[in-house]
Amino acid sequence: MSQPEILTEDDAAIHDERFVQVKYDASIPNNVNLESDRQLQRALEEWHPAYLDWWKDMGPDGFQNADVYLRTAVGVDPAGWAKFGHVKMPDYRWGILLAPKVEGRTIPCGRHKGQPAWQEVPGEYRALLRRLIVVQGDTEPASVEQQRFLGRTAPSLYDMRNLFQVNVEEGRHLWAMVYLLVKHFGRDGREEAQALLERRSGEKDNPRILGAFNERTPDWLSFFMFTYFTDRDGKMQLAALAESGFDPLSRSCRFMLTEEAHHLFVGETGVGRTIEATCAAMNKAGITDPYDVERIRALGVVDLPLLQRKANFHMSVTRDLFGSEISSNGAEAFSSGLKGRFNEAKLTDDHELQNETYKVTRVIDGKLVDEDTPALRAINCRLLDDYMTDCQGGIDRWNNIIRKAGIAFEFKQPYKGFNRKIGEFAGTRISPDGEILSEAEWQASSGLWLPNDADMAFITSLMKPCHEPGQYASWIAPPRVGINNQPAEFEYVKIY
């Protein structure tokens, strides 16, 4: 099911289905009739205290007692599906929310295409399905852990609130995956649910499963890049899982996409407002050369070439999340019907891919070569290509900001093999323009393409908290519209 990206606070991505009310006053808010399954309810109620312990230990540091103006889902209909109000984050109403069931839904792809969607776990795919759910679930608490210290250096209360909204929604997405594990996988599922609270981002002995979720998020520019580029991988993965023949997973991911759209909004507008502040400061100071870095940084804003280098880093790290371009695991997830492709319903092939090919770029004898590869084995490659296409919209909007300011600079996506550690390009040094380099050439030029220690030190120097209502740090412009149409001076976070 295709999920459009709508850049508003109240993003709505579920269409053409009946309204389903969330039982908001239940001990665990839900729309899955949890009260009728006492065994499941008890298991989740037992998990809940451990979750709260994790949240208090690894959630936003120093702000557990703050009243935050948060959005809480009270329905899954796109019209009026959420309520707003100040709440302390440990008191947030996390719960189990699935998109409405589509009667008569069939498996959209793979060898079981056209058969009724599974309501219970298909035995032959139990291990693979559990792994898919665990990996997706592991990313949700990981990002909260990565971002836990950012509140202390928030450039405004508006941005602090957006950070905390992202955090509580990542927590709810963890609940969504835990529900699936506990309900459908018995003791194994309960053990996996507990392990999701035990791994830690960046911890040497028990790290998160995927590499990008063990990277540090030390500053707000990293956060905005993460929510634009890395959360967009989340969008692509959720969209592919929303095509799953296992209907409970599909329904979970379809609603998660509704919330995920807000995370992309935070990233795109955060970077855009950073660009806007830079361009305005340059114009005010009469600086026309975007590479006049020393003078630009003296204005307390981030120079555009550094923003490009930061984007290069986050794009390359995120691309590794898609795994190897040619993958037997990806093929099996598709063939089994457990995971589809992005916009599966809009694709015009047979949705089984027995005789289809897809072009994959490989490094052969020191050269980049395009090869026709069985499309089944190139599922990951296609999703990565779709991801890069999806990224371009926001980049174009950032370039429009620069163009309107009259500054000669343009953001570009680096070649997809740039700075890769996983897949066909791993171990090969490739420039942003797609040129294969020697190690010496890479070492001589990589500082032009990726942020260095001096860059990161400068960014850190800008990370001064600005916690007065209606005030913003020098390096970022105010938003054009307040959250839920609140006025400019609104106190989004009440800090005690």
C-alpha cells in the first residue's frame, strides 16, 4: 500500500478504510480487543514495567518530569486521529494500534500471491518472520537511546518538543513489534521482547542489531539528518513490510507509517531551517561565496559545504541499512510473501519475479559494471534505488531555499557506492561522483566529502541551549507554522 509523504504535523497516510476507535482508557490503549485475550494482556502488563524502567534509564535525559505538548493517537482514521496536550513522557499513553483489517485481503506477492492473507504465523516461515519483526523492533528503542541527551542542547522549545514526539512514537513502534512477538510467538516471542529492552545502542558487548543504530547522534544537525535520511529507511522498510502476507504485521506497519511521516517532517524542515538561517545570515553580511567558510561560521551559522558533508555521511551510513544489493535473504522474504517492495501494488510485473531481471551495479576488476541480475535476488538493490529517489524530493526543496536566497550552491546525493561498508561496494573507495579511487587518493580527498574533527567541533560549539518560549538559536530559523497552529510564544515544553 503506497504511503504518501505529507509535510504537515497531522500527517495522514491511511485511506479508504472505516474508522476504528482506540480504547484509550484501557490499561494498555489498543484497538485489538486486548481485554478479550487475558493471557496476552497479562504478558504485556508484565512487560510494561520493564519498558518504563528502560525509558527512565535510556529515554530523554533530564526531562522525565517536564510537561511536553505531545500528540497522542486516539484513533486510526486520518481525520481527527490524534489529540494534543501537555503530558510527562513516562505518563504517555503508549499502546497497540493497528490499521483496520481489510476484509478479503490476499497476499500481494511471492509464491503465495493471491492466497488469503495469514492471520496466524505460517509455520514454515516462523523463524524468518520473527527475525524480520525483531530487527524492525530493535531499531525503535535504538534511536531513542541515540538521541537521549539532545534535549539539553535544544535550539528551541519547538525543536525540543519535536524531538520528544519522535522519541515517544519510536517507543510506541517498539510496542507494536512487541505485541506481534508476544501474541504470535509464544515463549520465544516473550524472550525476544525482553531482549529488545536489554540491548543498548553503541554498547560493545550487547549492541543494537544494525550498525547505523550504534552510531552516535551527538548534536542537533545529526538528529535532523538522521530523521530525514535514516528514518526514511524506516519508511521504506515499513512500506515493504506493510505488503506482508502476515496480516497483523501489515496492519501494524501501515499505522506506523502514519507516525513515521512526522519524523521525516522534523528532519526535512530541521535541515531546511538550518539552510534558511545560513542563507539569511550570508545575505545580511553581504557574503556571496558559500565557500568563504571562516566568515560564514563567524556569523554563528553552519556553512553549506559542511551541511553537504554531513548529508554525505548520513546518506552513506543509511544506505548500508539496506544490506547487500544481491541477497538470498531478501529473495526469500519476498518469495515467501512476508515482505513486499515499495509501492508493490503500483508495479506492473507479475509480483512473483520468477523470470524478471533487475540491473545491479557491481565492482568487477576495478570497474563499475551494470549487470542484469535475477530480480528476486536484487530486492534490496531495488529498495535502495527507490529510497534514493524518495530522498530527492526534500533535497530539491532545500535547493529551492538556496536558490531563492540567490546563493550559488546545490546539494547533491553522492553516488550510491560512496563510503559504503556493506554490499557490492564494500572495500572499494569511490568518490561522490562515482569514480573508483586508490586508498591514497581517498585519504587525500575524503576530508572534502565527509565531516572531519574540526567540522564536528564547530557544530558542537553551536549547540547552546535556547529554552525560552519563542526564541531560537542563531543557527536555525523559526518554523513557519506552530504545532497544532500554536502561537510563536507557545511553551511547548514546561521545564521544572
